Amino acid sequence: MNYRNDFIYFTDKLIARLKDYYGDNYSISISEIIKNNGQIKHSILIRREDESLTPNIYIDDMYDSYLEGETFL
């Protein structure tokens, strides 16, 4: 599996686990953020259906740990 396919697998599993945890009242998605220095960061957005504010939780370090064999999914 290449890096991109592995990242998609990782994010799909992460989204599925979070949807199981939070239930139907929350929307879970992945976003790609381009920082001012041009660096691309990936974040997960967990939004309750009746709220407009959503925190960006960066997942790049979590993905790096996953690649090193850490299990948390």
C-alpha cells in the first residue's frame, strides 16, 4: 500500500470510530488546511448538528504514530 492509500485507509477508520463514538448528532469530516507558509496540514472536524463552530484537530502526528506501529483505532 502506498502512502496516499494508507492515509485514506487511516482517515476512513478514524472517521468510522468517531461516528460510532459520537453518534448521529455529529458530523465528522477530514479537511486539508494550507497554512500561511504553504505547509499542508490535515485535520478532523467534529461538528454537532446544531452548532456552527467546529474545532480543527490536526491528525498528521497521529498518522505518523500510526505508521510507526502505534495502535489506537
